[in-house]
Amino acid sequence: MLTLAGQTVAAERSIYFYGVHEVTEARWLEHLKLWRSEGIGRVIVSLEAGPKFLLEDLSEAQKLADLFSLACAHGIRIEGLILQDPSWALQPNDARLRLRTVAEFARRHPGTIDAV
């Protein structure tokens, strides 16, 4: 619990997850059940696997959308993280492409990802 301006507020619990590209649906469901039992309401998921940006691969993006939808069904919000390899941010064209890819993913799969 956290106290702000005399009011007690429940602190949000979150977890960082790397390796989503390797997880099976069954294993993901196990994680979701464990996280919910531990009171975790948000999972910060790396959208990268080393230098590979997972959303650029359409089959990988669909897998992530399916996994993220399962998380939503379990009351867990997903936040994407794209800072593992920040070199893209130094190149304006790469940065625009990456941001466009994220926006397209969010448009194609509404409600699956809360923030990036």
C-alpha cells in the first residue's frame, strides 16, 4: 500500500518478461495464472529478441497478439518494451518504421497492448 496526500492507494505490481517469442501458449497460461495469484496486473514484455524486432514478422506479431489477448482475458495489461537495442532510435527512418509498426499492431489488434 502507498499513501499519497493522506489517502491509501494500492500499489500496482508488475513483472518484466523477456523471451515471449519462445513461450508456448500453454506455458504462457501457466505464467498468467501464477501472476494473477501473485496480484500482478501488468506485464512489461520485450518486443525484441536481441536485435530482432518481433512485430516486423507477421507470424510472430500474430502470436504476440494471441498471447496478449489471453493476458487481457486474465485481467493482466501488457506494456511493450523496445529499448533492448536502442540503435534504431538514432536513425530517423528506422525510428519512424518501428513506431509505424507498433501503431499498426495496435490498430490490427485493439486492446491487446496498453503502452509501449
